[in-house]
Amino acid sequence: LGMRRGLEQSVNVPALRALGSALRSPQLLLPTHRADTVSDVNWEELRAAGIRAVAFDKDNTLTAPYSPSVHPRCGPGLERAVAAFGRANCAILSNSILGPGAEAAEVEALTGLDVIAHRRKKPDCREDVLRRFPGLHAREVAVVGDRLLTDVLFGNLHGFPTVLTSPLTSKGDNPVAAAARFVERRVVLPLLSLLGLRPRLPRP
């Protein structure tokens, strides 16, 4: 089961299509904010800056890969995020759980957060996120995750502020995702920094 899910997560056609946009505008791969874990994010500061909701990636952002439970390093940060925005304004957006079902229900029970159902993977599910947070504009919803090509690119393409976190663990990680993340961190980010590029800020 784990191998099959890993293969399913590895095939991300929307991300491959969006790669063309990133090649034309490399700053789309730069996050608005960076933090080691969600526990290192200043949620109160983000709220003061106009953020009203948060869409969290799951694997290696809130949980260990394919685990349904919040990682111990992330518990305090998640509690502070919920305190800052309210539980109704915090949810999970994961490419490993696209729709409702037993797995989504287990994750919701163990994390205390809703899982956003989306037919298409990040970075191609803008409307699903906005539907989950009715009345909010994209600029008011922070997208938090550990990947440039999915989480950060998704946010920047659609006007969401982004927070890039470091992966929690390599244990049990999808090999394709781990390899892609290695290139993102060791090649792409240093190159963009060398080029002097700056993040593309969401429009007011």
C-alpha cells in the first residue's frame, strides 16, 4: 500500500505543467516566508499582516511521511496557529489525500483539522482552497509546505502567501519526492539567491 501511494504521489501532472511557468518566471519558486518547522512560524505576525487562514501540507510538514498524526515537533506550532486563526480557518491540503474517505477521516480525527478535498493535485486546486475558506481572498490564506514545485509554486501562481518549511524526516519518505526536494534545496534555491531574485508578493 505504501509503495502504491508513493507512486501515485510521484506522478504529479499539474506540477509538471506548471514547471513551464516557473522556468519563465523563476521567482515563482521563492517562498514569501521560511521557517524550520510550523512551530518556528510567527503566526501572530502573519495574522497582523492580514493572513486569516492557513492551508497546511501534510507529509513532512505537519506529519512524518504518510503518518496520520501530527509530528511532535509540530504540535506546539499547530496549537499556536489554531489559537491565532481559529480551528475552522486551519485545514490540510495534501497531494497524498485528494478526497474524502477513511484515510481523510483518520487524519482529521488525529490532527483536529479538516482535509480539503481536491480533484487535482497542487498546484492546480486554487478553487478548492477558496471554497474551503469562503469569503476570503487568496492573499488572506497562507499555504505552508516543504516543497517548492508543489506548495510554493501553487501559492505563488494563485496569489497565496507561502511559508516554506524544512522536511521533518527522511524516514519513510517517497524517494521521488525526496530526490526532487534535494534538487530544490541544494540547487534551485541557491541558484535563485545567486541571481538576486526576490519572492513575488501576493497582490493586495
